[in-house]
Amino acid sequence: MKSSLCTLLGAAILATGFPANAQVAPPNPDRGGPPPPPPSGEDIGRRNDDFWARYDTQLRMKDVNSPESRAGPAAVARCVVSKAKGKAGTLVGGAFTDDPKYGELMSALQNKYSRCVDTVAVGLSMDLVNAAVAEELLRVEPPAVPERATIADVAAAKAFYVETKGLTIEGIGRCLAVYSPGLAYRVVQTPPASPEESAALAAVFAKTPECGRSAPPAGIAPAYQRAAVATGLYHWTHRG
């Protein structure tokens, strides 16, 4: 990358109730001198943990719903999807997937798509970058889904959104996508941090009684509610 990732990552507040999964990592040492040997699998995992920490733990002082904080992930996602040429779907991870800490996405941003973060000067949440990639993919290929869906195999649907520890915000987003895919898609079609977004979130919660909530959870920032809906809808419409 042309500039240090440290200088690219600003600060923003993590929403109450949305878990942070990383410990604070020390800054990378100076990488002057001859190039290092190829990394081992353990080295790659450690490097991804450090990358996660840089994104996640430096988001403490800026409102995650500010225009800058919402625009940054979207800009990165547009760049990644454009450069990936149809393969960006393999980078969408998160809860319920084999890549819950976004290892594939972080590795791509560190290496092949590093230029996609070169011009981003505000804090980025990996949760929101991941969701923004899902949103961009849904924008490029809009899903043909009904406003409300009738689910024949309820057991399979619940396996898609219920975790053993209970229904999390990620699980709620998936549940909304299962039973109200069209309403979920309306959420990701709205401008971020807009009255339209608030109205769309309120509508999908109010009209999806299967998910157990009649209104968006007050303790979770709208940015993360939208992220859960976007990733839930992407994974549901692209399930194997």
C-alpha cells in the first residue's frame, strides 16, 4: 500500500450490543530491510488478527452513523466488487459462516485490493465493510424476491438464523431476510443514515412477527442493524 494502514484508519464508536471480537494489537514494527520469507499459516492468522484489531479497536471516538463513517465502507465495497470481477461473493463472511472474523476480506484488503483503502481517511468497521460488499453485490444483481415469503421448510429456515446462544442481531437480520426478503431489500436500497433508512428498518421489523421484535432494537446503532439485514439477505439469496 502507498500509505500505512494505521494512518488510514480513523475512529468511530462501536454500537452498544454489537460485539467486538478483537483484542488490541501492538503497532506493526518497521518493515525495512530485505523482504521477509513467505508467511506460514500461523503468520497469516496472526496478521489477520492484527488487521482486524486495527480496524476494530480504533473506532472509539467517531459516531458510527456519521456520514463519513457510513461512506467509507461503501467506497471500499464498490472498489472491491469492481476489481473482483464476479468473485467478491467469496469475501462476504460474518456470523453463521466459515469466516466469522472476515479473514478472507481482510486478506484481500491487505493484498490484492489494498488500493481500495488507500484513499479512505476515516475509521472503518470490518462488520460494516463486509456488509457494504454484500450490499454492493445486491445492487449489482438485484434479487427477485417477494415482499413477504411463505416458508415451507421452517426447520431449515431456523437453522439459517438461530444460534445456540440465542437470537443475535446477525440472527435477527437473517430472520428478517428469510420471512420478509422484499422488505429487507428495501432497507439496503435506502441512502445510509437517512429518514428513508429509518422508515425501512421500522417497516421490516414491524411486518415480520416471526422474528420476535416489532421495532428495531434501540441498543444497536442503525448502521449495524442495516449491516445485519444486508448480510442476511445476501447469504439467504445466495445459499447453496
